[in-house]
Amino acid sequence: MLIVDDETAVALTLAASLEKLGNGYVVETANSGEEAMTKIRQISYDLLITDYKMPGMSGLELARTVRCISPNTQVVLMSAYGTDELCEEVECLGIGYLDKPFTVAQIREIVEGAVGCEALASLAGLKSACWRARSLSQKRDR
């Protein structure tokens, strides 16, 4: 899997956490959409987890491009800037969505679900993707 975040510490922390899942997960990181595209053109990834707001290529632009060149790669967009418009884009692309901040347990659950199935069935579409992320956030806030 590939984790993309312009904040290196976030990407590395998330990668280290996900590697602890075991199951033979190999986790790589990139610090920009452009760097991620270079890697995706060389290696096929099962899962791409990307931040939304990054300099240069945004996570949404990255997701659109990945959908074209690597349609079997599952994509999850992370954002602290969720809007109705963003959720509509997520729905149209059929990608997963996760509100920031999130817990390690939440991201692990999403990764296990995404890697464990052919498609992000539990995350596909606005209603289930945004509902799931918000539902998880509400549980965390209690």
C-alpha cells in the first residue's frame, strides 16, 4: 500500500502503525501527488491512502489519475476539510473517505476492509463512505 501526505511525520507514523498489522502488508510513503504517481507507474499497489490538501497535485486529483492508470488500486482520501462538494466527488469516484482526525484503530479497520475485498464495497459511495467516517468519528468523540 502507498500512503501519501505532504507532512512526512504523518505519513511515516501512519505507515509504521499499519505495518504493525502484520498480514504481510508492505507500506510505502510519498510526500506529494507527483511522487506518488512516479511510484504508481512503477509498482502496482492494492491500496492508496492519500491526504486531500497537498501542494501541487491534490489528493482528489491523485485519486482521479490513479482511477485511470491503475483501476484496481483501492483509494481512501483523508481530509480535515470535508465539505458536501468533496463528498460528492468522493462518491463519483467510488473511493473511500475518512475525516481527520482519526484514530489508528479507525484507519486499520478501513485498511483491513479495503485490502480484504476486491472493491471498497463497505466504503464505496458518498452515503456509506461519509456515513462510515462520521460514524467512527462520533464513536471516538463519546
